[in-house]
Amino acid sequence: MKDDISQDSPPPFDRPFEGEDTKQRVYGAVLHAREPMTAAEIAEQADCSVESARTHLSFYANLGIVIQHEGRPTRYQRNDDYFEWRRVNELAREKSVEELQTRVSELTSQIEDYRDQYGSDSPSDVDVLEFDAERVDDVYAELGDWATAVEERRLHERARQKVAGSTAPSHN
């Protein structure tokens, strides 16, 4: 018996890209990076040669997926703007204006509830240490949900505007 691990289970934590081709491993290493990395660091994470990493990083940089920082050594990082653009386009493609507007309204309501609950305009304005120790974990979770709702509303609103703009009548 070669392996007792199911095909549906996630890869081992210490080898998250096992079974992927080099291009996918480099992509995954960049996505998981928390800060700009050299080609050698990415190659180590992706378990490939530095030259292979550079080749794929150049490809991803040309697509706008990766930002290439010139210098010695050159460093690479994921382009968060690209992934945001991709998410907005995905929402715009999959949802109608009405669905997007409904979601924006739901998220706005959720955000207003958090503002009322915490007496603050933003989760970053809330001082968690003002709460009882047994409530701190719940407060952190709610503040995370609040921040996520703010971000999701922003993305859904961008997608709504994109769809509404593309369905607006032409003024020839």
C-alpha cells in the first residue's frame, strides 16, 4: 500500500504543493508569500531550480500576477491588485446587478449592526482590551467578520458598478 492518504485530503502541511507541476508550485509559493521574496527563496518553497523559478516568475510578472522589484537580488511578490480585479470580474460575470445590489445591502446592514454594537465607525477603532478577558476571543472574531464585510461590500459594489455600466443603454 503506497499511501493511506485519500486523494481528496489536503497535501501535507510541510509540502503544500506536492503533486503539482513546477509552474503551479511557483505560483503557489508566490501566493503564500507574506513579503517580497528572491527567486532562490521561491525556488526553495516550490522545490525547483532557481532558473525554473525565474522563468515562471517572469511569465507571471508579464501577466501582472506578480510584481517584480528590481535590485540585487530581484524580489517578487504577488500583485494583490490583480487578484482583486479578478475577484470583481468573477462577481460581475456570475451575478446580476440585482444580486450584487442585494448583497451590498445585506453587507451594509451587517456593517451598521457592528457600528452600533461597538459604537465605532471601523473595526480598527475598537480597543479589544476594553472587554472582559472571557469575551476577547469573540470580539476578535466579530472584528474580523466586520472587516471582511467591509471588504466584501467594497468588492461587490465595484462589481455592481461594472455590471450596471456594461448594461447601461448606449447613447449614440
